[in-house]
Amino acid sequence: MKIVTNAISGSGRTLYLGNELGRGGEGSVYEVKSDSTVVAKVYHQSISTIKQEKIKTMVDLKNESLLSFTTWPVDVLRNKSNEIIGFLMPRLAGKAIHSLYSPKAKLNEFPRTTFPFLVHTAANLARAFATVHESGHVIGDVNHGNFYVTDKGTVMIVDCDSFQIVSHGTQYKCEVGIPMYQPPEFQDISSFRDVVRTYNHDNFGLAVFIFLLLFMGRHPFSGRYLGPGEMLIEKAIKEFRFAYSSSAAAKMMQPPPGTLALKALPSSVGALFERAFSTEGTGRGFRPSAKEWVAVLSKMTNQLKKCSHKEEHSFPDMLGSCPWCELEGKTGVVLFPTLVALSNQSLSTFKLESVWAQIVAVSSPGSAPAVPAIPIQGISPSKSVVEQARTRKKKKYLSVVPSMLGILMLFLYPAGWIFIVLASVIFTVALRDSDGNQLKQELNQKYKEAEQAWNHLSTRWAREAGHEAFSKKMSELGNARREYQGLAGLRAEKLKQLESQQRNRQLHAYLQRYRIEDAKIEGIGPSRKATLESFGIETASDINANAIRQVPGFGPSYTRKLTVWRSTIERNFVFDPRLGVPQADIANVDRDIDAKRKKLEQELLVGQSQLTQISNQIKVRRNAIWSELVNSANRLAQADVDRKVL
């Protein structure tokens, strides 16, 4: 292996190189002993004249904007023969972007990450693309190794010497690219050597990485294909099978299980993804530009709200519930770890006994009084009904007179009997009490209605005037108090369970250090690794036969290769009982306990006001319904007396 110890700068000064910081396929990066702000990239082999010209041109094109977002060449490095062998560039800070959007890697590399941080980083990534494009250049080789993120969310693009550069009519092409980050129109290309890249091509890769950030490691074209055969990511890209699209069903695609839905993001963000991955995106400049993404993501930052259950969860304010709570519940994967673990109850200003004393001081409304009795004595018939009853009696008596006169006239004038009978009948019918029968029906109907009203109010009294709602709330608060008092015991129990599982926990933590992304497994390349990650299989700890069988395209052969790889790693594991329970596991327990504590404290703090409100509501309802009941009882008694008069 060739070791480079010095090189000559563009000004002719000899620079002495220190430790090798990193090694790639075409070159290595070294410390510069005289300047800690820059590093030296030195190629392993001699580079072509065109490549040397490209490096020199890039140095001439450097500007402050580019240096804010890229490790742009700032000076050439030559050997004693005056050949360019490399260049100086700003020293890189941060970590590879994959360690941020991968849920499991994020827990170790970016443990304090929140969703707003991911949105902020995505916006900064778009700003970096916009800066390159505004300078007239194309990134071309968009891939996960080219972006680094700091703990402040700033983004730096590396490997700038592969960019497509144009200067004074001369074009230096980007000759490389990874298919699963390239647009559909490039999926059949075997070589990028003669391909002219455009901003629109970059915009596809930008949309992919923004999606990876917001959906935490899920590739937009990795999903469950419902048709025959296998659907690799590259093929899905070529055929525009965006797995999260509103038209995904028409493309026979479904998102992987346990993933965020596209509609969980603001519609403006979803619309940009639909545009970026649609068939129309192949048109010149149709895909969302970097500036469009900056505007929409910056706006999205102001559209986020905190979860009421977990402070570390934030989500778009147009949603009714927290999607992260739902996903963590479904998958068992902690997406956003707690920012502060409050395992010590003394940190809280909440005083249980003081709060409980206020709760029990609220007076109960007591049992509801019995419904009022229906009055029987002292109810006189209505005046109108009495008058109608008298009229009815008069008609009843008068109706007998024609019959009696008719009988008398028969004795006096037997020959005119037919006329006498007819006259008697006519007078009797004329004096008949037809109105009385109708009145009696009306009074019976009024009684029936009064009785129904009384029964309805009696039922309502039993339902609304009782103290059951007050007693129920008091019981719930009592349960909350007991649960709160038992939190310390619950924490101790959970920690004891962790201790009993200490070996398995250590093994799990050990296996999580081995990422599939970094492994060399026969037949499992970048595309298949991205598919595994989209289905939640990122490290050796995630590998089991059942989980792998759920991933499209992974049959017995790939399952065996993955399990053999895991077994090989597991054989090197050594259990150390002295290590105790991992702090990360304890932090997870404390997070859950703290979430319960906050929820119970809130429930108990509002308990007094809720009980007072319930008690007052019961008393108000009692007064209102009691008045109605008394009136209803009187109406029922009156209706009963009136109907009996006739």
C-alpha cells in the first residue's frame, strides 16, 4: 500500500500529511499537519489529464456558497513531477446521513433526534442541492455516502470531484451513479460516461433522500408488489411504482407494514413527492426543484405540534392523533427516544397528598331524592270540564222528555201513533249528547299524554339526577392515585425483568452493532439491503426467518445466507455479567414510567375541578327536572280528575 507523506500545494508550498482519516475506491483522505481546517484527498493511481483539468477548474470555481454546503476543492495537490495527484478540501464534520434516517442507527448516532430535526435536515439538504445548482453544477452521483449531517442538522456534500462541471464551454461529466438513487430514465443505462446530467435528474435523487429522512429509512420504491415475480427497487423506479402514492394500488404496490402513510404529511409535501416520482417527472424541469423543497419543508416546520403523551413526539398539526405513538406500538421500535429521563420522582413539583386532599374535599351531590308523589287530594276538576259536564247532564235529562210525551200522546191519540213515534225519535236524536262522547275521548287522550310525560321525566330523573357520574369519576381518580403510588414499584419490577434478561439484552445490543448495510453477503447488494431496511431489518439483531419471509423477493436461499451471517457474528458474543443492564434499556423504562407519571399527574390535577363541575351539573339538573316533575305530576292528577268527571 502506497503511503503519501507530503504533497505540493498550488502555490508551490510543501504540505506534510498526517494520519489517514479514510480510504475509498479511488483515493485516501489525510490530515494536513499545518492546517487542521482542511484535509488532503490523494488519489491511489495517477489520474487522467482531463481529471487533472477538472480538479484545477473546480479550485478556480470555488466560492463561499459552495464551501458552506460542500467539501469543494480549495487547492490542488501536485507531486514533484508537477502532476495533480489530489486536492485540499474543508475538513468534514458530522456523520453519514444513513446514520440519521436509519431508526436503529439513529438511536446510537443521533439519540436526541426529533421529527422537527429530520424536517430541518431535509430542508438543509435541499439548500445544499440548490446551492450547487445555482452555481451551474450537477451532483450526478446522488448516493447515501455523499451526504454528511452534523448534530445541528447542517448538511455537507462530499466527493465533489465526481460532480458534472461546466466552465467556459468545457463540460466535465459525472461518470458514476448508483441505480436505486437515479431517475427512471437512467435505469437502462450501463455507463454514465457519455451521459449529460441535468438539475431534473438531481431532483429525483433529492426527493428520494428527503423521503428517506421523513420516513426514516424507507425507500419510496420499496414495498410489497402484488403482481407476479420479483420487484427490485431499480425495476420499480423504472416502472414508476411509487409504493406510497395515492395511485399505488393501480401499480399493484403497497407500502411495507408499520410505515408512515403519505397522507400523514401536509398535502403540500405529499404533492411534491407525487410529482417527483410520477411519469411526468421525466419532463424537463418538472420534478420539484431544490428551492421548492426548501419552501415547503420550511413551512412544514411551523406546522408541527407536540404529542400530548410523549414530549419527544412531534407531528403535523392537521392530524388528530400522533402517528409515532401508533407506529412504536405496532413495531416495538423506539423511533424517538426520550430527551430527558426523569427516574427520580423528586424532580416533579406534584404533591399527591395535597392534590388528593383537594379532591376528597369536593362535596358529593348525594343520592337523588325520590320522585314527587302525584297529588290525589285537593285537586278540583277544571271549570270548563265542570260546565261541560253540567250541559251533558241537562241534555241527558231532556232527551227523555220526547219519549215520555210520545207515550202520553199515544194514549190520547191512538190513530196518529206513527206521527207521534216519528216526532219522539226526531226530538230524542236532536237532544242526544254526541259532544259528550268526543269530550270524553279528548280527556282520556290528555291523560294518556300526561302519563307518558310523567314516565319520561321519571326515567330522566333516574338517569340524570343520580350521583353515579360523580361516583364513577371519584373511582377513576382513586385508581389513578393508586397507580401513581405504585410507579416506583412498577419501575423496580421492570428493572428486575431487565436484569433477568441481561444476557439476551447484551446479545441484542451486540448484534445491533452489525449493520446489514456494511456487511458483505453474497447476492445481497445495495438494492436488496435497501429493501430489507424498508421492512425494518437493519442489523443482525433483526434477522429471523419469520421476519425475512415477510420481505418480497427473499426466499429460502437469501434467508439462509442472512441467518448464517447472523450466526457467525453471534458465535463471537461473550456475555459479561459485570456490565449490568444497558443504560439505554433503563432510559426506555424511565421514559415509559415518566410518561405514565405525567398522564396520571394531569388526570389528578384536574380531578378537583372535574368533580366540582360534575356535582354542580347534577344539582342544576336536579333543580330543573324537579320543577318539571312537580308540574308533570300536577298535570297528570288534573287530567285524571277531569276524565273522571264525565
